[in-house]
Amino acid sequence: MTGIKTEDIISTLQSLNMIRFWKGQHVVFVMQDFLKKYMSEQKRKKKKLRLCDGKYLSWVPHAERKKGGAGSGAGGSD
């Protein structure tokens, strides 16, 4: 199980300016140019990028966890 909370994700997206308010909702907004620039900066700074392999990720929506439908999944309690 992970220790990542909703607030951690929101804070990270806000600090990277990757969350927008559009049509009454918050959406994740990422431009390809931004990703290229970010990755080149990390490489220039000689920082190791930590990428995730999707096969190791498991996520169950909070509403489903409350119902007890698909188990607790990753993400811990919100």
C-alpha cells in the first residue's frame, strides 16, 4: 500500500502548473512541450527520473472502496 494522499497529488500538480479549472471542473492539463522541457532540465541537473511501470499500479475509486466492492486497492485512506 502507498502513502500517497489526494492532497499530495493536488499539491504536486499545482506546483507544476498542471491542473486547470475548465467547464466547472478541475482537470489535469499537460502539454507535450512542458514534459520535454521538464525532462531535459532533470537530465541537465543530473537528477534521476523515477518512472512507474503501470503493471505495478492498482487503483480503486474511493466510492468503490466505501462499498467494499473491489477491496482497498492502492492509495490508502483519503
